[in-house]
Amino acid sequence: YLTYLEVYVIEALCAWCVASAVIITVLAIVAAVAIRVAPQHGA
């Protein structure tokens, strides 16, 4: 939501905000892949 406001309403980009959004997205993708690849143990 804030990134949308940054680009389309304010029409200005914050380098720290963009970097943070990219890092969070990459971490989410890595975590999702790690969960899918991890072997399932137990019940």
C-alpha cells in the first residue's frame, strides 16, 4: 500500500523504502521455497 502511494500519489521514490520492499520480497520467496523443499517428518 505504501509503495503504491509512493509511486502513484506522491510520485517520489525513497531508496530505503524500495530496498526494504525488495529485501522483504526476496526473503519471502526464499522462505516459501525452503518450506516446499524441506522434507516432511512426522505424522
